[in-house]
Amino acid sequence: MQKPLKTITAEVTQTGSVKTVNGKVYNSEEKQVSTKTRQLIIEDFKQFVFTGKDGKTLKYNLYMPKNYDPSKKISDGSIYA
């Protein structure tokens, strides 16, 4: 079973105006606080259960890159890119 990530808090304060290359101006604002947590790589794992002929089971996680294409073969042993 996957353990939840530790909750952290991030605070950002913009102290002056910011002008984009398109000329839009963002004025300074109050402090922004976030406690959102993402499990970026963990979210790409798929969970499976292997059952042997003897009925014993093995739970495992398989990493599946977002750009995985089962029709492509990797002959040099490199990480899928």
C-alpha cells in the first residue's frame, strides 16, 4: 500500500509588478499559500498482481511513461524516450 506524501506548505509573495513580453502587467498581491501535493512520477505507475500456478500472488508496480508506444521496439536497452 502506498504511503501518502508528507503535507508541505509553500508560500509566495510577489513584492513588485511583473510585465510579460506581451505587455500584460501583474501587480503585487497578497501572500499566496498552497498545500497541494502532487506525486508526479508515482502517478505514472500502474499497479498489478501476478498470480503463480501455485496460487501465490505478488503485487507489483510498473512504470508506464506517458509517451509509451507498445508498437515501438527498443533494441539498445535505453530508457524509453
